[in-house]
Amino acid sequence: MVGRFCIMMMAVPTPLVAQSTPPAPPPEIRVSGVGTVETAPDLAILDLSLRGEGPTPDDANRQLAARQQALVAGLRSIDPALDLRTETVRLKEIQTGDCGDDDDVSMSTVADSLDGNDTKGPCRVTGYRTSVEGEVRTTRVADAGTMVGLAGRLGATGVRISEFALRDPMAAMRRATAAAMDDARARAQLIAEAGKARLGPIRAVSDPEARDGLAVDELVARRYYMAAPAVTPPPVAIAVSPGPVRTEARLVVSFALLP
């Protein structure tokens, strides 16, 4: 009897070849750097309002237009290249009588009340008021105070220097950012030396807070109601000496540490 032998081969799972593990990245250090630069402002921004009043909307608009033309001509006698920007234009009824609370009261209504004129009775429309709000941008920084007084003389209200700024703020920001990077590198170098290590290349940079540090000085001109002189005198000079515009940059920088 012939014996038959069966040889069975079974697939036996073999262990996978171990994958190579990438080398661990070198240790790093993260520091904050601050850079600050101060630049003399070369731009002054003035906020102001103008208004015109009259018995009809057209009359109010005509008075406003005349005041606006006089204002622009007067201010451009100081700075021919100034930039006047209009932001808000509004037309509103002037009411007298029992009209409820209205904080936006015309000066003529206030004058009638002070003179003892009757402002009681039913609410009624006595005229119209057109107002415009805007800003003036001038590079004549030293003359900004004089322009505030002149604008008030020419009928503007709420005139103020709202800001001293820079025409090219990015140039100052670039210098501040470079100073912040130098500061971060110096801090990291001190720490690396203390740990007996060498400072490697930059691995990451972030800006935790993007903001400016522009200082705002205000010079306000209040309106006085008086008859305009027949001959317009030169504007009263008001000296303005703004401080420098402070630009600050903050960076968080990660450096590799080498043995």
C-alpha cells in the first residue's frame, strides 16, 4: 500500500518591516519681541460741521453752500492742497411749540426763548436746517490750530483737531517691525547662551496683535454768534506742537536651538 503524503502550505502572516521614524525636530525657543519708533506727524485731521437755515429747504441749502464755499476758500488760503471730505449731509425741519424733546434745537429757537418770545402752543414747522459733517486733511501740521480758529470764524461748528497722523504709516510700521525682530533675536540669543546652546534659524513668526499707537490731541473751537466784520482780518495764529506718532510692533518668534 502506497502511502500518500499531503504537504499543506499555509500562508503565515509575517511581521511588517518596521517603518523608519523621522528624526525629532530640534528643540526650539519662543520669544516675544517689541519694536517702537517715533515719527514726527506730517498730517493733521480736523473734524467739523456746517449748517444752513432758512424758511424753505432751498434757502437752507443755499446758506449752507455759501458757508461751505467760504470755508473752503478760507482754509485753502493757508493750505491750497488740503483735502476736504464730506461724510454726512442731513436736512431737518426746525420746529417750535410743544414738539416733545428735541436735542437738535436751532440757535434761532434758543434766541427766541431767551428774548421771551412765545414758543409754546402746538408744534409747528418754522424753517429748515441743512447740516453737513466732514473732515479736513492738511499737511500743514504747524498751521492746524490756526485753521481751527479760522473755520470757527467762517461758521463751522464742532471744529477740532481729531488726530495727528502719518501719510505713510507703513514706512513707520516696517521700521517698528524690524526693531521687534531685532529685539526678539537678542532675547533668544541670551536664553540660548544661558542654556549652553546655539541659536538656530527662525522656524515661525506671528503677529499677536495688529494695532497702532497713534496719539490723538484735540483742539476744539466753540461757535460764537456775532456779526461778521466788514473787512476780514487775518486768521489768529495758534501754535501747535504735536508730539511724535508712536508706532509699535509686536512679534512672537520661534527659533531652533542647536547643540
